[in-house]
Amino acid sequence: MRIVRGIAGLLGELLITIGVVLVLFVGWQLFWTDVVSDADAGQVVTTIEQDPTGTQWVQPKQAKLGDAFAIVRIPRFGATFARPLYEGTTRDVLMRGVGHYADTSLPGVIGNFAMAGHRTTYGKPFNQIDKLADGDVVLVETKDTYFVYRVTGHQIVPPTQVSVLLPVPDEPDAKASVATLTLTSCHPEFSARERYVVHAELDASYPRAQGVPADVLKVGE
């Protein structure tokens, strides 16, 4: 009987230890990765923006995997929302911020300029992607230009539906005639079962030296 109690006690302690480890792991995933990624993103944005010579900026055409070549601002996500846009969508890239699908168009270019971001963990830059409404602004800041995209719609698709990244989303035989933007993230929140996809179209562009009119950044009802 003592042996049975001893085994039961050991199993109980083992289960408690496993439970504690799991709680710590979940806490690290949901909280600490956000802290680290947010701090890193803030530092990158500040370094790029405050560089007087412009040498920290990488031109979009010259960006290599992991290079930050733009800043993404989405007023709907808050007045201070600003995330670096990195080339590529590998796991390492998306742990740092928003990633550009390498085989899609560049900012302001005719075709589909597509990007991905986490909805939970690692700074969760696209956590509120489902809050974006038609007409909302997605501002992409490069070394020379501000590109203003406005949301035109959204869809929820399986992860296998990569046709949303085509030059004309979901139309393999169509030829692109306008500059569009596609944002992708996991759906629903805390799951990778589907993808939440937001589409937008280029509305305007402004020289970076000129800035963006204040009314462009106003959030609608």
C-alpha cells in the first residue's frame, strides 16, 4: 500500500510540475513574446525614422530577406501603431513584425502588394485585423514615399487558398491594372485553422518630405 501511495504521490508531483511548466510556457508565448517584439519593433522604427542621412532606410527593390524597408501604420489600430515591414514571411521574420510576401508587388506598384502578421504572440501586429472597415487607411511609409491604401473588403479562407496573393486576388487569369494591398493573419484568434484576409487599394501617395495630410489619418465611425 505504501508503494502505491508513493507512486501516486510521485505522479501527482510530476503532474503538478508539468502543469506549472505549461502555464509558464503559455505565459511566455502570450505575454513575454509581445514585450520583446514590441520593444524590438519600436527600436527599429525609431532608428529608421530618426536617421538624418537616410542610410538606415533600405529601398524596397533592394530589400533582402529580413531587411526592414518600410513602416506600416494603421490608424484603426491606434494613433501610435507603427510596425517595421520586413522582407519575407519566414518564422524568424514574423517573430519580429510584419512580413512582405516576397513574390508579390512592392508598395505603390501595380499588382498585389501582400503582407502577413501575427494575430497573437510576437507583438501581434494584426491582432485587430477583423476590426478594419471599408475605407480605413493602411499607410505604408518608405524612404521616399507615403502610400495610402484604403480597405475595400475582407474574406475568411483556408490556409491553402494562396490565390489571395495573386496579382488580382483569386483571379489567376486576370491581369492587374491597379495597385492593391492584401493583409493576412490567422483566424480565429488563438487558432491557425483559417486566414483572415483584408484587401485594399492604393488611394494616394505623397512624397515623404511633404508628409501626409492630417485628414488622411482620421478614423471613421
